[in-house]
Amino acid sequence: SDTEFWDKMQAEWEEMARRNWISENQEAPGQVTISTIEKGYYFHTENPFKDWPGAFEEGLKKMKEGDLPVTILYLEAAILQEPNDAEAWQLLGITQAENENEQAAIVALQK
């Protein structure tokens, strides 16, 4: 479907930005580093779930449904709410790997 195609294109764009394939004075749209705690992991700035209560639980539900892009958004929101949640970081890393975003997966799993 068209949505899957554009989701894949967005993931590839993010991967190029993370690997510095884009010149350093350009930024990937929709992403920004949050703080030194999360240094190295680029969160989506346009995350509609960033203030969602129970974001972690919703992420688990979406993971079971196989909706990887939405799972990632929920898990990122959960981590923004609780930056030291090791389980959320682990699941985010696993989900990023399943979504073929290896660089983001590595950074998340290192957290």
C-alpha cells in the first residue's frame, strides 16, 4: 500500500540521517535529540503519543498487532516519560531492528 511505501521511505531517510549520509548542516525532518540522557537516539518530534498515558502498554498492544511504526512511536513516548525504563529501551531496540532500522536499534539496546 501507499502508506507502507512512505513509511519505508521515511525509515530509510532516518537511517541515512543517522549515518551522516546527509551533510551535517541539514537535519532529518521530524527528529531532534532530546537530552544528554538520550544522546545518540533520535526521537520523532512529531510524535502524537508523547503525552499519552500508558504509552508503554499501548506500545505492547501495537507490537502484538505487528504495527511497527506505531509501536516505535508509543515506545519512544514511554521513554520520554520515563527515560530510565530499561524494558522500554529494550523493546524499542528490538522493534527498530524488526523495522530494519539497525542503527536506531543498536543505540536503543545500548541504553
